[in-house]
Amino acid sequence: MATYRSWKLETAKAQLSEVVRDAERGKPQLITRRGEPVAVVISAREYALKEQSGWDVFARAPQVEEFEPVRPSGPGRALPEF
């Protein structure tokens, strides 16, 4: 889990270069307004990774030529009647 550095909105505005630099280094930056979280600044690389859909991840997975089922193909066990 990422560790966030917390910034008051006013301070983040005044020190935006530092906020961005730390985000680029892989440290998410949490921005608060009146003590409540309102935004998180992350690197463009981290954002791109988060934007990938499940299908994108699946499409890049190694392809399996043949699939051997784990379960036997028989009818299975008999279930008790209630």
C-alpha cells in the first residue's frame, strides 16, 4: 500500500514543483482542503498503469497453447437428497 504525503491545498499550490517531483519519484501526494482529502497527485507512469482495463492485462498475459482441465471430466460425486 502506498504511503501518501499530505499537503494542505494552499501549501500544495505554493510548492507545486515539489509536489510533482515527489509524485514523479513514486510517492503519491495527498491534497487536503479543510482537513478532508480532495485529490491525489501521482506520476504519469503510475496513472497509465491504473488506467489499464482488466482486458488489457489479460491480453498481455502469456498465451497457453493447450489447456488441461484440473477436474476430471466424469459426472462427479452423487449429492445427498434432502
